[in-house]
Amino acid sequence: MTGPRAGSLVLLYSTVLLMSLGQGMVFPTIPLLASSFAVSAGLAVQVVTAHALGRTIILIPAGLLLDRSGAKVTMLVGSALVLCGAFVTAVTPYFLLLFIGQFLAGVGDSVWTMGREVSGVEMVPQHQRGRLLSGFMGVKSAGMAIGPVVGGIITQWVGFRMVFTVYAAVALAVFVTALLARKDTVRARVGKLAWWGRVSDVLPHLRATFVAIVFATFSMQMYRTTLQGMLPLYAGVELGYSAAHVGGLFGVSGVFVLLMILPAGFITDRVGRKYCSVPSTALPGIAFLAFPFASTMPQLVAIMLVIGLAQGMSLGALAVSTYDVIPAEARGRLQGLRRTVGESGAVMGPLVGGWLVDLVSAGRTFLFYAPILLAAAAGLAFVAKETLVKKFDNHPARL
């Protein structure tokens, strides 16, 4: 791919990398926040909660902004909010304002990401969306992985405030990039659709597909956050493995996520959306069934390998399927609706898991989530339609 489109894609991925890098840099500052602001470690870690809360509650309004004003305005608003939030965090002497600053940064991150994703989708034809979004999600994951390393170095040698200053500088650079952008996205015609995303906005024969995708998003987000909390409890507390061993298990899955970026995009675009979306929900369901029966490190590594493979296959699979079935003028609102439901699963997973651990055990808790994942996989396999429109295929029978 050469010419203007190649340059646009380089700009797309570079700005995604920068924003995710800035977000990831925040995590190593948490211990210093506790001592610098004279608050407990438990309160200091709530800056992550503030960011996540801002990121979640703005999803549907961000979708509305995108549909009504286009991607350029959305990216400008989002990056400006991240800039303001990071700046407030860098200079404030009060922990409450720091919390508010991270909330604003979370709001801005969600708004900017939605605009950037849709602007990317409109750069390529439908049969190339899988590769684009797989790369988008993969670069974002890489930024989140590298960010803590960079943030830790800056915090150690300069101080935590410099981390947020750099984050603000990154947001400023991204804002300028959005300001210079020329091409914008499709906007909704006033009065054509509701001001919020509704299933009825989808064409009738694709509504069941959209519902299946939304449920799969819910189950996928639920299992991911549950895994983050339950695996340390199971492997570390119940089985007695060290923190290094537990971290290594997460590292195994992380490696396979990165290895699957290119294959997942190719499969999604050349073979079919379902060939990634169905395994990405079915394999974790099988893995969760196996967890209570795994006690040795090789067994746990094998399970995490399967989960890493599934997470790699999920990169962009549900997002691109959603773009296939929703009308262009409702992209923001309906993606916002899907992701809001997904985030509710991300919150619900650890809450229910914590309650179940007290009732049974961390190992047996995995069994509760397995049927949900398998049901989501069945919905994608047997209820949802295959949404891939292959190149030169103007009348796909599957749609």
C-alpha cells in the first residue's frame, strides 16, 4: 500500500501508539502518588478507577458527537480533554483535583479513540477492515505494554509529575494532528435517527446479528477482567506460586496476543469474521472449564497459551463485525451502545467473581463464566450472519 493511504495509516497507528503509551505511563506513578499526596495506597490506585469511569460513562455521548459532528471534531474534543486532564494532574497539589484530572483524561481517551477508529475504518474498503482494526487494537495493546516501562523510568529519574507533563505533551501533539486533518467522516442527517443508539436502527435482517455481537462483547469483557483478578488468587494463593510465576502466566498470553495481530486481520478479511470471533469466545470458555483441574505450571501455561491465542484472534473481530452491520450514520451511537454493554461486563465480572470466591474457591469460580462464554460463541456461530463482503462481491448472499 503506497501513496496518501499509506501515509494516513502511518499517522493513524502512530497517534494510537502515542495515546496508549501516555495512558500506560500512569500506572508506575501510583506508589508515589500515595506518598506525595499523603493518601493510602488503596486511595491512590483509584486514579485508575477515575480514568476507567470517565472512559465508560462517555461512550454513548461520544458516539452521538461522532455521528453529528464527524471524526475530526470528535478527535479534537477528545485530545483536548486528555490534554486538560493530564495538565491538571501534573500541576495540582490536591488529590481530589488529581482524581478529577484523570477522570477528564478517561473521558477524552474514549472520545478520541472512537473518532480515530471510525476515521480509520473509512480509509479502507470493507474487505480490509479486519486488518486495519486488528492493527489498531494491536498497536494500542503494544502502547499499553510499553507505557509502564517508560513511565517507570521517568518517575524514577525525574518524578511522577513529569510523567503527566509528557502525557499532556502527547495529547497536544495528537490534537495538532487532528486539527490539520482534512478528510472527515460521514455524518448523520438531523432527524434521520434517534439521538441514542437503538437496535431498531439496524436493518431488520441484521438485528439478531447485532444483538449476538453485543452479548459476545459483554461476555468477552467480563472474562478478561475476571481473569485479571482470579488468576492471581488461584495460581498465587490456592496453588502457592510466586508473583513472578503469576506474572509469567500473563506474559505468555501477552506474547500470543502480539503474534496474532497480522494473522487475525488476514483471517477476518480473507476467510470470514466468524473464523476469528467464534474462537475468540469459545476458546476462553473451554479454558475456564479447564482451570479448576490445572495445578501444575505446564498445565497453567497451556491454558494461558489458549487464552492468548483467543485474545489475539479477538483483536478488532467484534468491532469490524459491528461496522459491517450498522448504518454509517449511526456508527458512533451503536458502537457506543455495544461498548457500554461491554464495559458493564468488565465491571460485573470481578464483582461477581469476588463474591463467588468467598462462597466456593477461586478455581471453581472459573466454572461460572464458562457457560456464558460458550453461549456467546454459539450465538455468533448459529445466530449471527457472516458479515464479510469479499472484494468484488457486491451482492453477498450471506447479508
